Amino acid sequence: MTESSLHPWDRAAPERAGKPSAYALLPEDFAALGAPGRAEHLFVQCQHPWAWVDDRPRLSRAIREWMARNLDLVLPEILERRVSEDGSTKLVLGLSDGEHIEAVHLPSEFRDPRLTLCLSSQVGCAMGCTFCATGAMGIKRNLTAGEIVGQVLVLLRVLGIKRTQRITLLFMGMGEPLHNLEHVHRAIRVFNHKQGLNISVRRITVSTSGLANGIERLARLSPRPWLAISLNATTDAARSALMPVNRVWNLARLRQALAAWPLGARERLTLEYVLMAGVNDTVEDADRIGEWMGSLRERHNLNLIRMNEHAASAFKEPDEGRLVAFADRLKARGCFVTVRKSRGRDVQGACGQLVRADSRRG
Ligand code: SF4
């Protein structure tokens, strides 16, 4: 297969052609590469941004010289930082080849040391969901595992996050993470490592538009993060119109993949439903969700999200009365419903709004 015959989302990420990223390596990888010093020490230093000096790990000169010769040490660069009036922050990050991605920091709404980072997994997205600004941008390439981990390390550093704060990671930013499963999963292994950031898989959620085969692949991997599905419609016709993925993996096939997902102790499936006025917000839609879920209702959270309006889409958010009626109908059907507060809207950092203004098509 030639480079030009690959899908855009399979396009070689920069590190495959060159040195491996220091930030995507596990201790055993440092050892296999013949790194000087203790492999665990190198891993800890690379993964603990609290200990860095001048945005770089604190290591001896000999080790730094070995790393400079053998590893890619480039981290994403913060290009723009926009703080929302609700306290969330959208960050635009520049990658080594000049591409841009976006990430969002959502501080806890409560007085405790929790924070959530919403991460990108690709530059753009191939899925073409019609309500999403990233979808309108199209796909440029996958992120490497080093870029995904680097995204988090840079955010922790620049936001001044303390080691004691409990971090939750959501792969809900730009991209379809299951189109980049190899690199996303490598990053999850690094995040989850006891000597690194040590983030439990219960606090890492991968959100997919509904790639049933990707869900089945992820189900077989270890460590396995929690799973979220972007549902958004209740008939195949309506869902295919909103989300082209449904033409390949329809609602019945998606339901089959979810039913086979091996839920861990206390784990719940998350279903995301973006409510769009006059499109998917009737009580009949709510009834169909209940029917479609069937036994999935026992272990799930259903998040209702008001459409975040943006220039690349004509969809509007529903009025409050319709939203309440929709939520009440779902609850009557036995669903665990949360109406999500949209955060970061004023800085285009809310769900479905992530895109560089200069990247929009047409
Ligand atoms: S909603 Fe997610 S999967 Fe769909 S186009 Fe946007 S980023 Fe891609």
C-alpha cells in the first residue's frame, strides 16, 4: 500500500518516520532503547511536569544528551489561551508540523481538587457529523501518542495543576479516537502507569461517534478506558443524515457492540445526546431511545447536551420546555438522565465547537 492510498486518518504520524517521542515511552521502552540510567527514573521525569525546569524534564546532562540524540523531545506549543466566563479554558496548541489542535480545561464546579481535560485525538475529523465544527473541517491526520501525552503534560504545566489534583481525561475534543486507536491506547497506557500520572481508567473516557468495530477492538484491550457514545438520533434515517457513520454501523449494529462491552465493576456506559430544535427533540424520540437501550438501561448515564450553535451549522438548541419534557420522558422510561451544563461556549470551547477559525471549509 502506498502512502497516497491510505485513508487520511492512517497517514503516517511524524514520529513514525523519525525518533520516538520521549513522552510516549513506558519504562520498558526506555530500557529496550538502551537509555543510560534507570529506565523508571527517565519515565518518571518525563511524565511529571511538576518537576520540570523551563518546560523540560530535570535530568542529568549525560541523559539529556542521549535523549537529544535518540528521542523526539518536542512538546505541543500553546498558541492561544481563552478563558471562559464560566472558568473553563480553551487552549490552541501548535504541533511540530504546523498543524493545530484544541483542548479544553474544565475546572471542578465544586470546592475540591478535581479537574477535567477534554483532549483531541486527531487534527480535524473524518466522520463529518453535520452538527460539529470539527467535522466541517475534515481530517488532516492522526495525533501521535507522544502528541496526545504531550497535550496533557503541557496543559498541566501551563495551568499550574498540582500533583495532588485528581485528573479526569475525556477523549471528546477534535477527532474520532477509535480512528486512531493505536496511538490513543498507547497514550492511555502511559497515563495509567503507576509511576506516571497514575490516572485510573475509571477517569479516562473515550467517546466515539459509533464505530462498532472500533468499540469491539477497544473492548479487547487492556487497560480498558470507559466508553461514551454520541447517539443524537433515534431512527437510522435521522441518524444517517446527522452522522454518516450510521450508514455503515447502524443503530442495531451499534447496540450489538455496546451489549458486548465488558462493563467493569461500577462502570457505566455513557450516552451523549445533542438536542437540536425540531430535529431530534420529540417525546417520540425519547421513547425510541428507551426501546433501543433495552437492557443497557441497567448500567448507563444518558447526558443531554443543548446544541452549541456555531457558524458551520444551522442547527439550533431547543427551548427549555422541550428539553424538560424530553428529559422527563426518558426518566419515565427508566433512563438515568443528566442535562449537561454547556461550558466554554463563549470561547468556542463547548462540545462540537472545537475548530480553528482558519480551518473551516468553504
Ligand atoms: S462529533 Fe466527534 S466524531 Fe463527529 S465530526 Fe465532530 S469530532 Fe468527529
